[in-house]
Amino acid sequence: MCHTTAEAACAPVGNNLSWTNGGPPVRQWAGDASWDGPEGCVVDIQRYAVHDGPGIRTVVFLKGCPLRCAWCHNPEAIDPQPQIAFVPARCIGCGVCQDVCPRDAIRLGNGARVYRERCDGCMLCVDECMAAALSRVGETYTVDRLLAEVLRDLPFYEESGGGVTLSGGEPFLQQRFTAAFLAAAKRTGLHTVIETCGHVRWAQMEAVLRDVDLVYFDLKLMDDAQHRQWTGVGNELILANARRLVAVHPDVVFRCPLVPGSTASDANVARLIDLLSELRQRSVHLLPYHSLGHGKLARVGSSLRAPDVAPLPSVSIQRIAHRFEAAGIKTVIGGST
């Protein structure tokens, strides 16, 4: 994990309030130099997002995931620790990275460049790479630093009814940092969303829910053996958490990736519909598979092997959507709200 165990409270400064469209007042916030809260490992911050919750949002991708989905779109977020990414097309062959590495983990003739089993993550090669062929994946943030980054886009949240979304990876794996950050965000009046794969201890999830306005919960494969085959873990814990979650949280939206040959099969879609009907869920997000994550695998030395399948044609996606609609479950394709 990329966090410490220190805890602290982050209070809004003064009574400087502004109102969101139809939402609660948002408090302007200033960093507290005495902050000593937990730290988190952040892999990316995406601004002006419109598919990860209502309005215009800032999406924070946290590092670490308990799943190993073959079709993962964010493989750089799986490992909980900072990593080194290598883009061969940028390399100018200067050899400085090899010269500065204290672990003899760099080889110019190796297409992957970094011997991961030898690398200790000191990042000296990254610091010295003039061409940015080597880059750091994962950066440590304190709660106050991350909140300050998010609040840079406060005017967009106010105009659109947006806010902040924690994604990943799996945000609940960094439970202490996630809890501290969401509590601070709620104190400023921000709308909060969290995206989860559901494969975490219920206590990790339950401790954070009071500061979460909306939960996006991934459902992939309903057959336990197939789930284990495609993601590396079974689905028993995920399904148990799904049932617990809808019983205690008022705003849960399930999201289903449509991967040809696995999650998009007729049998799996039928069982997904059965579960959502059992849970009395009246909406679902269908996320079409794409191959944009494939190019990231080699960059971070991932051992995943992406499925050799083409994205579903739109007519097939619409056919699946109609099956959900026929069961009384409204579908949103692509995750927009």
C-alpha cells in the first residue's frame, strides 16, 4: 500500500460559501500547513470528465487493484507501488539510464528496458532520462495536496453539478487515504463518487460510505469459475458486497463491461439481468470493450495478456441493451449520466 497510518481532520477555512446548481454550498478551502494525514498513491488525475458521475468531474485514479482482468483498461493502476514506464519510441539511446542505475536493472538492448525483478524503484533512471522515455507511474499525495488539485476546477463543478470521482485501480484498497480524502471533500461540499470492483473486505467499504454520494460498482462475470479465469479471483465476495451495499446505500449504479467472448455472452447477460432484478436495480451502465489499454501493458512490464477480440459492433451492444430494457432496467451505454 502507498499510505501511512497517520490520521488528522481537515476542516474548511472560514465561512466563505458558494452555491452549486441545485446542490449544497461548496466551501472554499485552503491548505493547512500542519496537515499530517495519510498519504495515497495516485496514478493519474483526469480533469473535465463527463462519464464518471454527474456534471463535470475530476477523476482521481488510485494505484492498486485486487483483480487482474485480462481486458484491463488501466494496467498501470494494478500494482499498488510506483512503477517505471518505458516508451521505446522516445528513447534516444544515450545510455544515461543504464549508467545511473545502482541495481544493474537497465539494459539498452532489452526492448522492455527495465528488468523489473531487479528494480527497487529508486527512479534515478527516470530523473536522468532527458527524452522522457522513462517515466514514473504513481505519485504520493497527501489529502490536502490532492484536495487542492481537485478544487482548482471548482467553478466547473458549481456550473454543472459535478464533483470528484475516485477510481483506479481500486480506491478501497487505500482505505485510510480514501476515507480521509472523501471526508475532507465532503466538508467542502463536493459531490463524491467512488468506483469499485467490489473485491474488498466489507469493513473497508462500509467505513467510507458515509462520505460517498454515489457508488459505481462493477459487475463482470456471474459464473465463479469464469470470473476466476478472466480476473484472477472468484466472485463470491463481490456478489456478497453488492447485496450488502444496496441494502445500506441509497445511490448505487452497477456497471458492466461488454467484452466479447466473456462478459458479453448471452448466458452472462441473462444472469446479470437476474441479479439486478433481484436487487431491484432499475438502471445499469453498459461499458463497451475497447483496446486502448493494450498499449500500456508492455510499458509497465505487465504480465497480462489482452484478449484478441474486436470491440462489439453497435448493433450487438444495442441488442444487449434491449434485453436489459425488456426486464425494466434502464441502460446507459458508455457510462455517461
